[in-house]
Amino acid sequence: MLVTTKEMFEKAYNGKYAIGAFNVNNMEIIQGITEAASELKSPVILQVSKGAREYANHTYLVKLVEAAVKLYPDIPIALHLDHGDSFELCKSCIDGGFTSVMIDKSSASFEENVEVTKKVVEYAHAHGVVVEAELGTLAGIEDEVKVEEGKQSYTDPNMVEEFVTKTKCDSLAIAIGTSHGAYKFKPGTKPQLRFDILEEVSKRIPGFPIVLHGASSVPQEFVKMVNEYGGNMPDAIGVPEDQLRHAAELSVCKINIDSDIRLAMTGNIRKYFAEHPDHFDPRQYLKPARAAVKAMVAHKIKDVLGSDNKI
């Protein structure tokens, strides 16, 4: 059965590691993620965005995830809605089999954020589902989440205790310098997360699970592969993995990864097409793409999240 993230986060917090929350859009991505998690004995969160539901259909995605649960019954797997923007969307996912949802009203006023989050929490908890909320806004683009550079805002530690108390959310995404998409930082700058904010938030709500969005590292080997085989991704820069590992050792229990998977898949598909121009069977080029997803997730689990051998 699918599980919630409650027990996952308790163990991660106490064990000073984080759970990987990997965005899924199709069968090959789900296969690659869950195969890696099973081999490394790691709990995992499969998360679906609003855009992924529109692309692949809610029912298809749920059934694909249920197939993974059946294949790997020894691995705790949670199905999570990423960046739900309304009560209605969250309710649809709760009613449709998700075990965790995120309500993201971080761009609204504090009062509206509290009001909508509380409404989602009340409905979710009545149905055995947990809720992630967000304070602060990240720059960048991810599906329908778009925040222009300069309009992002760091999380104010003075607001977190009141927010968590009033909403009764189960985890909190905060903004400490990560960013959505593959273009997180300007060329020539040294990416640096605001660990002072993270540490202060942790003091205000001790023991509470913290989430990092926009945490892909944008591996330059795949950016190079994409560009070498016909792509055009200049100046794609991500979050250094050593900083993510440090965050996991603090109070961050969930780290979201999406762009790195996309880059690994796209780089390998472009390479395959260049080397095999006569091939047209999707199984031929999706097989190495799936293997690339598995290798990427395995690397994150072992070297960044520290969630291997935790079952």
C-alpha cells in the first residue's frame, strides 16, 4: 500500500538524512526511480504536479504508481501532489488516492495562505492524508509555478511558528535560496543557500519537517550532453550537492528533484538519436533514458540525500 510521509519524515529528521521527492510524468520515470529505491533500500516520494496530471491523466499516473508499489512492496512509497494551487485540486488528489498533498498559496497574503492551507489540512486529515504547505517564494519556472527573478522572497522565521500552529500542516517548504528550473543562478556567481534562515526556522519549530523545493543540481555532464547533441542550454546552473547534503543533515526531511531527471533523460535521448538515426522504436531510445533516470536517482539517494539502507 501507499504510505504517508509521516513516519518517513520522523526517521529522516532523527537520522539526519532526507527523502527524495522525484517528479514523475510517465512510466519510464516511475520505473527508474523505484528500481533505484528498491535496490538501495530507500523510502521514496513520487510526486505529481498539476502539469503532470494534465499531461498524463490522474488515473494513468496513480495506476502506474500502484504498479510500482505492487512490484516493490518492501519500499515505503508515498504519492504526493506537488504545488497544488487550490483546495479543489488538493481535494481531487486526496479523493483520487494520493497520500500526501501540497497546497501552495505562498504568493498570496499570509492571511489567505493560512486560510486556504487550514481548509486543505482539515479535509486531508479527515481522510488520512498529510499536507505540505509553503512560506516564502522561490524564483524560477516549474510547470505552472512562475516567479520572476527579483520577486522571490526568503522565508521569514518570525512567521513560521504562527503559520504551523494555525494551519496544523505536517511539513513546511521554505525559501532559502533554491530556485525552480535549470537556470537557478547567474553565471559567475557562487550559489549559496541561506543556512542561517534554515537554522532559525528549526529553532522556532523544533522537530518539524522542512522541505526544499527547486533543489536540482543541474549536472553539467548532462547539460554538456544536451548541447553536444543539438540542444541549446547555455548558463544552466543548479544547487551544489554538498549544500543539499548539509541541509539534509539539519532539519530538511524532503528534497525535491525534477530538472536533473529531465536533463538525464533528454541528454541520453538526444545522444541516442544522433548515434542511431535509423531507429524509430520508442522502446529503443526510452530504454537508455530510463537507465539514466535510475542512475541519477541512485546517485541522489546515496551521495546527496543519505537515505540508502534506511528500511
